[in-house]
Amino acid sequence: MAILVTGGAGYIGSICAEVLMEEGHDVVIVDNLQEGCREGVPAGAVFYEGDIGDRGILGQIFHNHSIEAVMHFAADTRVETSMTDPGQFFRNNLANGITLLDVMRERGCKKIIFSSTAATFGEPQYMPVDEKHPQQPVNSYGESKLMFERVLDWYHRAYGLQFNALRYFNAAGASNKLGDAKRTITLLIPVTIQVLLGQREKLFIFGNDYDTRDGTCIRDYIHVEDLARAHLCALDRLDEYPCGKYNLGNGRGFTNLEVIEAVEEVTGKTVPFAFAPRRPGDPVVLIASSELAQKELGWEPRYNRLEDIVASAWEWHSTYPDGYK
């Protein structure tokens, strides 16, 4: 199958493209390289540098390739920025996404797997968070993703679009070749590793006065290769579940301090860190229930130990301390 991967030079998109190619699919990637890296595009994939809001380049891609499905990763994701510049997030994550859907419809492509986020839920009302949980985002990043989920619902009803939206709970880790080489790395595990590699002076933990077991935020970490496999499962089951929404996580939560302890255990090094004020828009706890994805998509995570996830990230960043340079 010929599959267009938007944002396929980025962290999750590139590894998903890698897995797709291992499974024998033809992969076409479009990425504006705002955060992605050209060197992260898997060998053998066709690459276009451009923006998904550009009808011209999308038309060129669909004209040149018999695209049968789209995996949509292209988005702005930085929560802090979404609180100060929401317009950027609604333009890129919502308006440009609608442009993508309209070009797909014009070209007769009716299958899409959408990279959504746990940020659509906002502050959890119960744990673990399942698909029935109310969606009340506390930042414009989550709001933009939720709005696009609703657009997908309407395109399914009106135009017969088949979609699955996959809501992630903190992607982490790396494959053998590919990892988190974004220009702006904000996720806790790679930032902690950068400190150990001497690329940052100190790690800052945002908030130590939350109502948790050690005062720091709790997150559910999932290995990026498990996420990539979930996309394949979702694509394979589209005919059976043509408008699905699934939460993806390990079902266990770790505090920020527990993540630091895991990094120290894996590396044998001490992480220098300091506490900083809370960041606006950060939920206290996010832990996923992935029971629906396991039941309907036949997916389950292979990496269940936080230490194994950290070890894969440490190995990649140690091998590529400056990204792909």
C-alpha cells in the first residue's frame, strides 16, 4: 500500500515510516522540517519538503503517487507555546489539517490515521483515562487536536472518510536507527539525557507541589516503536472500525522524580536538577487505559518497563549526541 506520512521526518513519524517500510509498504513523506530532520527520513522513502497547508505540494504528491492512506503526524506540539500563541496551533493543527482532508477527498483517498494526544482530556477526573473520559483541554494544543478529531467525525458522516485517532500518553525511547532529534526537545527523558551528555547544564522539574506521591507530575510513558505498531494495527482494522478513537499508553504512571531515578539506574550517572515553577496547562496526572485498543485493534505494548524505554533512548542519544549530524 502507498501511504503518505505527514511529519514523517519528525520523531514519531519517522519511526512509524520505518516500521511501515519494514512491513512492505511504499512510503511518501511530507515535512516542512520545522522540527523534523531530513536525515531522519528512512532510506527508500520518497521525501517532499513542504507544508500540509500547501495545496500545491499536496496536489503534486497525490498526482505523482497512488496514495491509498494517510498517517498524519504533522503538528505543533509544544504545550508552553500553545498557551502564549494559540493562533499558531489552530492554523497548523486544525486549518492545515482540513486542507489535507480536502485534498484527500478530491483525490479519492478515504483512509487516515491521526496522531492525536492525551492533552484532549485536560485535567483527569478519574484514572486510568479511558475513551469515555470527558474531553476538556486545558491548553490550545489539546484543543486544536480535539477540534480536528471532531472534524474527522463530520468528514466520516458526510463524506465516508475512514479514520482512527490515536491519543498518546508520552512517547519515549528510540529505534536502532531513529530517535528524538527535534530542534526543540522538551520531553523529560531526552532532556534528562542531554544533561548527562553535557548539552544542558541542569534539568528543571516544573512544579514540586502537586498532590502526588513526591509532589511532581505523573505521566504514562509508551515506547515509540509500540506507537508505530499501533498505527499499523489501526490501519489494518479501518474497514472494521472506520471512526475509532483509542488511547495508547502502558497503564502505569511515573512521577518526574521516578523518571530521573530510572535514568540514573540505566546510565549509572547522577542527574543534576532543580525545581522550577509549574508550567501553565500541565495536567497533574495522565495515565491511560488502552483496553479498547487491545480489544478492537489487537494491539498491546511490548515495552512495559520504564527502564527498557529509557535504555533505548540512552543508547540512541549516546550514539547520536548531536542528532543526525
